[in-house]
Amino acid sequence: MHPETLGRGGPSARIVVVNPRVSLPNVNFEALVGHLREGLQVIDPSMRYVYLNPAAAAHGQTTPEALIGKKMSEAYPGIEHTEMYSHIERLMAEGGAHQMENEFTLPSGETGWFELRMERIAQGVVVLSLDVTERKVAERNLLTVQRLEAIGELAGGVAHDFNNLLTVIRGSAEFVRGEIPDGAAMGEDVDALIEATKQATELTSKLLAISRGHPVKPAPVGVRAGVQAIARLLSRSLGPRVVLDVTLPDDAGTVVIDPSALEQILLNLAINGRDAMPGGGRLAIGADTEVLDEPRVIRGQTLAPGGYAVVTVTDEGEGMAKDVLDHIFEPFFTTKGGGRGTGLGLASVWGLVAQARGAVEVESVVGAGTTFRVYLPQQVPGAATGAPASVTSSPGRGETVLVVDDQAPVRAVMVRVLRGAGYRVLEADSGAAALLRLEEATGPGGPGLDLVVSDVVMPGMDGIELMHRVHAAHPQVPALMVSGFSPAAIEPSADPDVVVATLLKPFSAEDLRRAVRGALDGVPVVRADEP
């Protein structure tokens, strides 16, 4: 048996490790090490590579022959400034062992992650490496999605509270407007106030898009026709220095999505591309179809197997570095200076696409532009789209309506509107109080009850639980749910036999009257989506 031997320098250098206590005849240790998935390299005291197995060389996107005999700084300029290099130097001087995770910029420009275990040996430092890039990318994607989900929940909560305030502001403004004679100067001021609430509603709509709580009316949309319609709008809004190039196949598929959501997705991506080209350039929009045979994960979003329409938006702009790409879908993150951006555009794109069960893939090179690929599931043949019914407003006929909302100003607006419309109105500030009012109304001598109108989010008993308890005791009493989020917050947990209509905040007096009338008349779903 021979002790551990090590050649020095040159392509023929090799390391052979033999345990004198074990006899393994006919074992080629070099071949054995060469087939390891883990990388094995030996670096001498002059920081020169003296041995690498193929796996170690592959981790650096090269070959053993290209590295053996070279100093680390010659093979990878700049490596001498890294944490890994400093640890190897310390081990050379002091001995011992060390382990770490190392983020390494590969010659291709990509980033790799490796688990390293280093130990001082007689000939220098031996380094074992394991490529964990896939795991680290998955972890980063998961953290990104979790961060976006958390921010989305915060944004949705802010939007909910803001929608409550807008409901009160708009309702009160409409009451005042009704008392002002036509032509009076004050009427113009109140009209401006009402218009401002509509604009504020657009802001809450963006916040809800981030939280996937945006109200939607999904419908089949031909991708080719849908993109062409939006392109006509873009051609007038991108400015003279941007050349819009739209290339679409004859059949780019059909997706089920709210047409306004598709418009907002493409508009935000196009504006982002325009702003990335301050000196002008070409903005290309294309579309294609792709069939996934197995699940695919894109930035933490898992696409199920099936057919997808893929819409691409490409600019020739400045491009984005990796540290920017990691944050572009976060709300309020923007690289635009001078107050030019709110940081909500791409965040709302992410939310709207995720709400449509799709994903957004991004490729960008600094100085060479950016491409966004939007994956949207194609329509399943024969699938229902769930288009909501509509109803016209008409006066109440003395029906008794119970209004439940824990926010007194919102409840006061609703009560005033409905009493003015000819309804008998009872009110409650909680689910528990509503059940008491219900028993009083339906008990001996009570007026009876024709409809319950309840907010969804309330402390204690929420609106969904309240409606189920009302239905259990009085199945003939329908429910109208009011939400500062969206129907998505109501419908998955609500029995359609119980909740017959939904109304979104902020709403106008006319929206409320229409929704109540529809619920009483048995219209399946009423959504007041527009201010």
C-alpha cells in the first residue's frame, strides 16, 4: 500500500487517496472520484489548482485541464476578493476546516450556488463542492411569492379600509348634490368631489389587483383580437419616438379573462417598456401558444399542465440588472426618478396575471432590453364563463331590509339610501346584533324580513357565517353581501343558495338600489364594479 500522494502542477497532476487499513484491489480511485457528483479540488499554498475532478471543473463551466496549474485569480479574475478565497487563505495559514454556501458568478454571467466544505491537508486545502443552485432558486422564488403575498394582503387591507371611506364620501356627496339646485356654483364643487372619488377608486383597484382581490368579469377573449384592440390604444399613447411592432399569428388562442384586466396588463407592460427607452426605440408585442406536458414553475407561480396563450412584450431599452429583476413586481418598487412612477404598474400586472391562473416570465440584459412573457391558460372548450346578470333599478315596495355593517358611517349611508328608496330598514352593527334583530323582525308582531344586506369583514362573526346562520333559520330570506375586497372574497365560502348577490365598495346610491332590487327579485349575481 502507498501513502497519500499528490502530483504538483500540469495537466497530469492527480491525487490518489488510499486508506492503509483497507485493501481494495483492482479499484481505480481516480475513476471513482471522477464519477462523483460532488466536486473535489485541491489548491496548493500558492493558491494554484493542482487537482480537480470533472464535477468540480463543471461547477465553474470549464474542464480540469483548463484549470490545473493556474492560480485561482488567473482562472477567475476577482475571485481573490471573495469570502471563499479569504477562507482558503486562512485555512492555509491556520489549518482546520470550514463550510459555507458560496454564491458564484459563472463565466456565462449566470449565478450558481454551491455548498463548500474545506479542510487543510498536507498539500494545501481540499475543497468539496455540491451544486445547490436549483434549490436556492426555488427558495428565492418561494420567498419572493411569500413576500408578494404578504404585501398583497397588506395592500388588500388598505384598499378595504379606503373603500369604506370612499363609500361614505361618495354617498354623502351625492346626498349634498341632491339638495343643490341645478346651475348652482356649489354643485360644480360637489361634482368635482364625486369625480375625485371615482379616481380614488382606480387607485384602490390597483391595490386590489396586487392582492388578487380585483373585481373581475371573466369572459372568453380571443388573444389576437384582444391584443389588436389594445394596440390601437397604445399606438396613440406611447409617443412619436416609440415604434410599436405588433406581430400576431392567425390563431393565438382564446383565454377567459376580464377584458379590462388584459388591457391593464398590456398597458402597464407597454408603458414600462416606453419608459425604459427615453430616447425612443422599438416596442414589440407578439403572441403564441404553448402546451405544457408537466407543471412549470415561473417566479414561484406553478402553471398546471395544459394549453397556454403566451403574450410577449419586448423593448430595446436599458435592461435591468439581477438585483432589480428580483424586486420588479413588488409594490412601490420603482427605478423611475423624479416622481415619474408609483411602483404599482408591474405589481398590478403580477396580481392580475396570478388571478387569471397565469404567470409572468422576465428576461433582461443590461443595455440590451427586456422581454416579458405572460402565460394565460387557454379556454377549456365548453367551460362556462359565469357572466353576471344585470338588473335595472326600481323603487322599493315597502320590503323590510336588514343592513349589517360594523362601520357606522358606511351603515348610515346605506340606511339613508334605502329608506329614501322606499324600503323599511333595520340596522345592526355586528353579526350577533343582526341575529337579535332577525328574531325581532320574524317573531310575533314583527314586520318580517325580506333581505339581509351585510358586510363581509366584521369582528367576531363575519358576514359569511352570519348569512349561513340566517339561512339555517329562515331559508326564504336572501342575502346581499357587501365587500371592500371583491367577489373572490365571498363566493368560495358562500353557498349560492344563501348569497344571491354581491356589491363592491365603494358604490353609489344607484349601485346600492340596483343591487337590492336585484337580490329581492332573484337575480343570481349583481356586481357593482364601476363607480
